[in-house]
Amino acid sequence: MSEKKKKHANPSLFNTMMTPHFCPGCHYGIIIRCLAEALEKTEAVGDTILVTGIGCSMVSAHYIKNLEGMVALHGRAPAVATGIKRSLGRDKIVMTMTGDGDLSSIGIAEIVAAANRFEKITSIFLNNSNFGTTGGQMAPTSLIGQVTPTSPEGRTADHGGFPIHMAELMAQFKGVVYSFRGTVHTHKNYNRTLKAIVTAIEKQREDAGLSFVEILAACPPGHHVKPKDGLDLVTDKLIPEFELGEFKNADRPV
Amino acid sequence: MSVERIISTGNDAIGHGAIAAGCKFFCGYPITPQNEIPAFFARELPKAGGIFVQTESEISSVNMLLGWNCTGQRGITSTSSPGFSLMQEGISVLHALQLPAVIVNVQRGGPGSGSISTAQTDYNFAVKSAGHGGMKSIVLAPWSVQECHDLVQLAYYLSEKYRIVAIVLSDATVGQGAELLEIKTIDFGELPNKTWALRTSGEKKGLRLIMDSYMPFNYTPYFSVIKKKFDKIEAEEVRFETRYLEDAELLVISWGSTARTCLEAIEEARSEGIKAGLFRPITLSPFPKEAMRAAAEKAKQVLVVEDNQGQMLYDVEWALAGSRPVSFVGIDKRDLPSGMGLLYPKPILEEMRRMMS
């Protein structure tokens, strides 16, 4: 195998034998690959439990070899993860991976309370600015003007409020030690996001506090664009609304 | 085995029983009349090497307990009626995943905010419902402080034996009343190994498990397994208590704290020459149908007493299948119209006199 091919080979933990269930142009598969790579880099997979929620990301753990998992009900992953982490203790890594309809809508109480309780868990938040699984309905993250089945004339602030910025919100909590927003739509951004997930896992290993990684993702059917236009969707629509970067990288607050 | 005797409330007895059973985790949210339970665990669990977490809601409580329990350890949550409503979603998932769980509902009265005082208005809710999906939990109803302590331990045993949710259905009278309590670990027997627990693949030589309540492939088989499981529970795990049944012509059927009230009324009635006896289901689910029918066969008449508008009444009528006339004394016979009213022995005794005249 050439050096270049080796560099771009799938991480060995990524289960390429499983038939992908994602729509054409969806970024979730890349994000799961990114998580697999992070778990490989940190050698954490044998010590990790991944709690997913309801939505297109619910089967994420299935794609990663040797990863134990639990699928929580819609919004409840941070509460379930809290129970698991408190039981298994600081030697184990407990992560959640949930979508924006899950974490920023029905589960916002759970994630905010987990942050406020200073839970030592890692939350990976997939933001494609709509409820993908149920048919592209408006989410708290949907853009102003975004046409969805529940905002047929386009989201207006008076009708549905403004897009919620979770990474910035999470950075406000003393119990949150790491908050980042990235994408996987270019090589450069993929690598940044990979580094962020690795950092988030390391923060948990240090027992430092809650680490939060938001990842913007294209959902071509939800945004009514062709699969090949998913990359432009991230560049032209999502990034202008959701600023990329590291919002917090702190040591253990106490 | 060491036995400690103290004066305790029923709510504290729940805590003593759970810790005696090896419980290492409590999560819960404040709500009256169960507030003594989280306070007990916050104080006592750290001493026993356990963890206490105050949650942001009962929705979170039940899901946090789910997370703790899926690792194979013993935890507990408690609440009162409105909080029990919020827990239904999580209880449904616990059933779907066939995880053991012990949940305490110290009932308060009525729908909505209702009353913060004692009641038995959650019978149907606890017995007939486990959230969406039509599952049935094991439901245990203590009538004393001692039984709070004993039944929470039985709840652990049964919930792990069958991998099922066990509800301890208490109320403010039992929960906040104080009596003598013997604290001891009760040995119910061997339990199966928790091979199903999530412990990370590193602890299992690379084997991994993913718990998922979505059933795209095993939907019908799941219902078959559940039916078989509950049939076995109904055949083997029914528990009840009887008093003065030998010569009883009038059978009083009641549960929880109200059965204590009935016992007083029965003893008064017997002093007047009315041959009354008591049948008290301890397991409201599984319902002691056969034993109840056998007890009723010896009696001429049956009186159901509960501090609600008639909920177990329908299960009694179903169990007796019209073989005996059934009378009822319920919430409308309380002494006060406010939520602070109570069901005293007097209206029960009056109904017994009327029935036997």
C-alpha cells in the first residue's frame, strides 16, 4: 500500500462491512468514521460506552468495532450517560452522540443539567439544522428562512425563534471544560474535528469536566439540495450562521 | 445476621432496605410526600460507599437509573404521583430492554397537582400502565414501615430474577408514619449472573453489546418472551396476607395503608359478632386472583375498601367473576372534603354492619 493510500485508509475500528443507512450526501458517516479514528488514536474503544439518542445518529455505535453502546430515548442520552459514568467511574469513557433535534430540543434540559452538574462525560452534537429522521422538520437549529414541513413559508424569528448556538451556550458553564464547533466537509476541517474529539476524550480521562463537540453536517434531503451540493450547503449556509472554532479549552475548574 | 431495631418512618425504611440490599445509587427530584427518601440517601449512601445525585426532573431520574442499572449495579429512584407520570417513558424503555429496576412511588392524591397528602389514586396507573407499549411491572404495596424495608428488598430480588421493573407503591400514611423497624438483609436466594451488563468491551475480552429498544427484527418474539415471563411471575410470585379468614362470612379486600384501617374496623366488627376477615394483596401485580377467589368462596359477601374512587375494585370483580356480591367503600367516605381528609374505620364498620344486617 502506498503512503498516500495508507494515510487515507479507513481507521481499523470503522466497520466498513456494515451497509451504510445514510442518505446520499449525508455527513454522518464521515463523522462516525472520525469518531472511530479518535477512539483509535486515544486507544479508548475498549474502555468506552457510547450513548446515542434517537435520530439518524442512533446506530453510530454499530459502525464502530468493539464499541459498547446504548441507544437512549429521544433527548435522554446525557441522563443515561450520567448513570453509566457514575457507575463505571473515572477509568471509563462515556460519550453521547446525538443530533440537534435530540439534544437541542427535547433533550436540552438533560444536557444543560449534565453540564451544570459537572458530569465528566463527552457529548458529540451533530447539527444538521433539521429533524432528519422524521422528515426534515424545523429544529431549534434551523436557519432563518429554512423551508421545512413545519415551517412551510420558511422559518421566521417571530414564528419559530432563532437558531440555537449550543457550542457557545455550553461554553458558559463552569462544569464544561471544552467546547468546540467544527465540520467534516473538508480535509482540513475533518482533521480539526478529529483533534477536537481526541481533546474531548482526553479531558474526560483527566476527569476535568464535560467536553462538548458540535459538528455541522449536511442533510441534503432536509435542505432540499442535491447530494453533491451538500458541501456548499455547509460552506454557504451553515458556517455563516454557526461560527467554527474552539469556544472553551479550560482546566478542571476545582 | 445482625439485626438493628430503630424507630423509623416508612420513607426512611425504604432507604434502610435498599442499602441493606446493596443499593449503591440514588437519583431523584424533590416532591412531597417522598422528600425523606432523597434526604436519607443523600445522608446515608456516601457512608455506604454509594452515590447520590439530585436530578433536574423525574424524566432524568428514570433515565439516569436506566444508565446505572445497565451496568449491572443496584440503584433506586423514588418519586410521588406527578413525578411517576414523568417517569413513564423511561419505565417503558426499561421494559423494552428488559432491565431490572426498582422505583418507589409514595402516592399523593388526585390528578394534576391534586393533594400533597396521602392517597391510593395511582393503583391503575402503577398496575395497568408502564408507559407506552402495554407492559406490566411488578407492583408491591407495603402496609407498614417494616414492609417498606422488606418489600424494597423483595423488589430487588424479583426485578433481577425476571429482569423486570418492580414498583414499590407506598403512600404518605405509610411513608411518613413512624413505627418500629428491624433492619436486616433478607436472603431470597440465588440470582442469575448479569451477563447482559454494559461494562465496556475491554472488560469482556473484546465482546461488545449494544442495548437498543428499537425492535425492527425481533418485535413479535419480544412479546412472546414477555408473555412467558409474566405468566411465570403470575404462577410463582403472588404474595398476599390474610387475617381472621377461618370463619369469615364477610371478606374485606383492601391494600396498602387502607388495609390497616380495615383491620381495625374488622376487629371492632368481630367484637360485635360480625364474622369479618381481611384479604390483602401484597403484590398488586401479579394480582392474587386464585387465592382471592378461594378466600371469597368461603364468605357470603365481599367488601372492597381503597382510598380512591374504585380502582382495585374492578380487578376484584374480575377475579371473583360475579360469584359473590361486591360492595365498596372509597374516597367519598373520607372525613373531610379537603385533601387533608382521611378514610377512618368508622364508615368501613358502618358498611359492614349494613351488609350483615
